[in-house]
Amino acid sequence: MAARRDYNHTSDIEEEKMTALASWKAKLKEATDFDNWGQPIEAQEMYTLVIQEIGSGIQWARFSFSSSDTIVLKKLVSAVEQRANALTSTTPSDAAAVDMPKMQDIAKAFSSWSEGDQLPAVAGLSISRLTSVTSASGASADDTVDDDNDLDDDVMQGGDVAGRGSVSLVSKPLFAIGKTLLCVTIQKIGLKDAPEHLDPFFSIVIKDTSGADHATAQRTPTAGVRGDLYLQFDVDVYFDLPVEEFTDDFAIFFELKHYKSKKKKISTKCFSILERDEIKEGEKALELYKKPVNYKRQKLKLLTVKPLFLCVNMRLTTAR
């Protein structure tokens, strides 16, 4: 019986991987369609979504892409990044890096790509840094500075594809019978200087203590209401990893980010952690920690001694 359960688990993961690949192909086609129709804003939003989803998928331990497939997907992401950046570039040499016809050829080739195949359309491209890749130290590659002294600002610049306005939330997934769906409602976050934050949003990931991703990276809309000491979100966040597949070293990271208009950068303000043993039905107040984000959860420092928290509400639903 145990062998059968393992087999079913493997089959579920393979089916999930195939679904993810189909979704990436469809989104890339949609992005190039917008690009071809002369709709750069819509095209860039879709290109950004492709970058985020494939970048996360490459790192998911349970997907286990081969080294050759990983190289192909990283080169694909590099091409998409170049094209997305070209849409806002005023430098002719930058704009020519991956032009629209080239991007269409790549998308067409990727539409019929399968694991183990080569992808000649991207063979000559180099691999650039992925938007959401985690560094070997366990710290987010985005988080390179502190909110007050600018030693830890994100590298998301004004014209960067990871910049302002790209919402990316997982739709409510359908799980197999017996699997439990987690929905976390981000209610509000307490901050002493809440009104000063421009376009605040949360970046959300599930990581193990080695820094590996285990679900789709997500990004919320900006806060809807602002008080003197809080930002109100009231947004539901679904996770495409069943609760049963969370191991003890998994945790959900909620990273609050905001836009710095003077420096044209997105900066991380603070972050909160929801660990496996804290996933329970009902409301919870999560501590706020100073950046940089360290997914190994070592040497964490509280953002403030004031009674300010990230307030969330968890709902658990088992498929029947």
C-alpha cells in the first residue's frame, strides 16, 4: 500500500508539472500576442508573469527538472527578460537584444517543447539573473539593502520587469480528495510610518531552510486603505501546495515591499514568517522582522519593540 501511495504522489507531481508547463506556454503566447498587437503595457505584465512563474518553477524541489532542462528554461527566461526590458528601453542597442519577431519565434518553439528536448531558438543566449532567484546564502537576491540606509534596497529599478504594478496571485486550486487547501487572508500590517509608504504590496513565497522554493511565488495588489499605524490589504492568498506536503522545515514568508520614487526602486520594508506548526484555522498576529530576508531563519531581528504585527486569517479546506 505504501508503494502505491508513493506512486500516486509521484503521478500527482508529474501532472502538476505538466499543468505548469502548459500554463507557461499559454502565458508566453498571450504576452507575444499583446506585443505583436502593439500593447506594450499588457505585454510587459504578461512577460513579468512568465518570468516569475518559470523562475519559481525551476527552483521547486518537487519538480526536479534535469540540469539540461533547467538551462533551457533559464535561457528562455533570459530571453523574456530582455524582451520585457526592451519594451521600456530608450537605448536602441537594448531594444534590439530580443526583438518582437525573435520573441515570437521563441514562443512558437516553446509551445511544442517537452522535457528532454533542446530549444534551438534560445541556444545562443546567455543566462541572466532570474527575477526571484534565491542566493546560495539563503537571502533573497532582491534584498541587497536596509530601508533606512539604502544598503539593502531591492534591485528592482523603475524600468525593470520586476517593477511596479504586476499583481500575481494563484487562483484557487483544485486538489485531489483528501488534500487540504490553505487560504491566508492578509488583513493588515501595523507600521509606525504607514502613510509614508508608496504602493506597498506583499511578495509571498514558501521556502525550506535551504532556501528552495516549494510553491508559486506570489505578489499582492497594493494596500487598499491606509491608517496612521496600519496598511489594510484584505486579500486572499491561495497556495498551490497542499498542507499535507508541507514538511517541518517549510515556512511561508510575507515580504512587505514599497516603491521609493526618489531612487526609482522597490524596497523591502520588513517580513513575517508563518511556520508549519502555526498553520491552523483562525486569526494570527505575526511578528515583523528587519531585512534582509534570510530564508534559513537565523539571527532574526524584530523590526520594532512596539506592538505592531502582520494580522492574517487562515482557512483550511479539505477536498472531498
